[in-house]
Amino acid sequence: MKLSALKHGPAALCRMDKALLGDAARRESQLYIILSACLTIIVGTFVYGFAFGLWRSPLQGLYSAVKMPLLFFSVILTTTVINTMLAQIMGARISLRQVTMSVLLAMAVTAALIGGLSPIVLFLIANMASPDPSLVGKSFTDPLVASSASTYWTLLLTHVAVIGTAGIVGNIRLYRLLKNMVPGRMAIYLLLTWIFVIGFIGCQLAWLFSPFMCKPTYPAHFLALEYYQENFYERVLRAISTLITQH
């Protein structure tokens, strides 16, 4: 068991080497891979989630740490069925079990990457002023909130970029696995399709799980109805336009 845990640990998942790919095709070894991937997702996302929310307050960091693993597993459950349907429509002979394993490994690699980047994120946050508690209850357009609001938008876009990049890299690592499951260029077609599906759905689910990094004018909280009034893409465009206007 210990040997299998090391053999299928976060480093092996990120390398996606031949030994792991071979074990992924054998049912007797898949349980160890699944357990290792799930543990990697839980630890990596928990650590990064805490870093995500810590700028607002330690309590918000704890809320975010709890929600990040839930978000990742929600993405896996949601996209697995869709990706299986798309694979069959495209003519790839790939089962639901194989797709589930593939998406799980992609998300595990993503979690390992963001978990490894957590110290850098914490260093960045440590060098940015946390919002004053007196700002709670004020309007987000209040001049007194301007400095914290600018920091909020900057950090929000930074987190989006970090998680988005890690997600793309995590899915690209799947190419080695897909080549073993489907012939020819079908592996590339599936990979590009899955990146789009996981990215599109993942962004909106992340939005529904918000806030991860609470606004400085709100007290720390687990969920907020305001995030159901628009979508992820509208908020990112607003963040970009706000930063451009301010500068």
C-alpha cells in the first residue's frame, strides 16, 4: 500500500509517466490511483483555497479552503457525463469509467499545481494591505473603498489566471493517457473538446460557489445570492474594465 501510494503520488500524477499510465489501464491498480488523485485534489485545493480567501480575513480563507475541494469534485461529476457523450458522438470508443479516470487525473494535476503555487500566492497577499474592517457596509463605489477595491480586482484576476493556467496544463497532461485509449488524432480532438468543456463549466461553477475572495465591503461569508444575478464572464469583464478605468 505504501509503495503504491508513492508510486501514484502527486509527482507521478504530474509526470503522467508510463508506469502510471500502465496502472491506469489495470483495474486492480485503479483504486490506488483514484485514492491518490482524490487526496491530491483535497490537499492542493484546500491549501490554495485558504490562500485565496486569506486577503479578506482568516475566516474567509477557511470558507474558501472548504469550498475549493467541493468545486473541483463538482466539476468532475458534471463534466464526466458531458465528456463521455461528446466522445461517443465523435466516434471515440471510450467508456464512462475511462472518462471519469481521465477527468479525475486532470483535476488532480491542476490541484497539485495550484497547491504548489500557494506559497507564492501567500507571499503576494502578505505584501498587499488587507481591507480595513470599517469598510464593511460601505458602497463599493465609495472613495474610501477605492484602494481596497483596486487590490480586490487585481487579486481576483490573478487567481483566475493562476487557476486557469493550471487547469489548462492539467488537461494537457492527459494527452499521454488519451493516446493509450483512442487512436490517431482523435486524442487531440478529445483533449481540445474536454479543455473547452471543463473550462467553460468550471468557470461558471466557480462563480456559483463564490465568494472565494470576499469583497472588502462585505463581512466574511460562505455563499452570497449576488453571484446568482450574473455569470462569471460578466464579472471578469467588469473587473478588467474597472481596472482600465482606474488607471
